[in-house]
Amino acid sequence: MPSLVVIAQLVTAGKDARQTVVSALEKVSQYSKQNEPDVPRYAICLPRDESDETSVWVIEEYASQTALDAHMASKAVTDLIAFFGANPTLFGGAPTVTTSETSSAFTRPEAAKATDPFITYASIEYKEGKRAEALGGWKNVASETETNEPKTLSYNIYKNKDHPETIKTLEVYADQTYFKEVHVPSNAVQQNLKRYGNEIRVSLKHAFLKLVAGYLAKEKAASNL
């Protein structure tokens, strides 16, 4: 069963409000990391574009709908919702929340320890009826990337549940240079762009993100053997 991924872009009222929101979200991420084995990712990010002083991105992954439901019912989350509800001036606009399921993905153990990885997020809308073949192309890119790019720490292709022709991607690199000089010019990426690129795409939206709290992956417990 594919994991579920919830990606939220929150709009805060400004830099001070944003820090308050991040701190509140961090408490939830700490709870999930310690108590929810079926929440493998709870990453809190800010845009690398410093002119954007209001956005907060939250990337959550759940092993199942049951895990998502349990998370939402936890005291950590109900307390967060109550806090945000009691302090509406923290926000400057409505959030954008999308739900997807994982189509193809890998995450290396190094992702759990990365302190300043370069994270790219994309939302790609395809022409009607073209998403399925595009997912096949992305699956090949994920496979080739896992084999050939050790400093690509995580690569995730999501089938959006809200829009039937949309694919979301979340990519984590050791640094921006690796993304630009190794991944983008790779044969897998260029061939995918050639076959499933502009001719079948309707739109492409990008965001470049910085991890500020939470976790991209959980460290596996050391074996006693």
C-alpha cells in the first residue's frame, strides 16, 4: 500500500509570526519522531528565497490512512490546532494543503543526518490522460538516480489525490551544487524531459526549500547483535 503524503504551505503574518508557527510545529514533529513509527517524515521547511518572509512548508508522510488518522487525533496535534485557532493573527492567509500517494521513491539513511540539504519541490500538471505515462518516466528517473547519484539523499514521486493530472516531486540533495551539476544534466533527467516534458505538461511550479525543524527520515535504531 503506498504511503500518504500531506504537503502544506502555510502563510504567516510575518517573520516573528513565522518563527512562532515553526516552533509550534516543531513540537508536533518531536512527538511524531519519538512516538509515531508510521510517520517516517515530518519536515518543516522555509523557502530559500529570502524575499519570502511568510511561507512555511510542512511535508508529512504516513504509512497508511490509519497512521494519518491516529496522528490527527493525537494530543500533540489537537493542541496545535487549538493554539493556531486561538491565535489567528499568526496567519496572513489561507493555507494550501495537498494530499498525494507515493508512486516511486527512495530515501538514503544519510537523509536522517543531513543538516542543510537542498530540497526541491515541484507540482506538475499534465495534459488530460497523460499522467500515467509520465509516472512511468519518473519511475525510471527515480531508479537511475538511486543507482547513480549517492548524494541525492531522497527522491519522491507523488500521485496527487486532489487533481487527477498532477504529479508532485520532492527531491533532497546533499547541496545545491550537486542538484545543478550532477542531477539536472544527468541522462535520466534529460531523457525524461525529452519524452515527458513540455509537450505533455500544462504547468510546472517549483519551490526550493531549507529544512529548519522536524525530520526528513528517522535514524534506524542500532542493532544489539
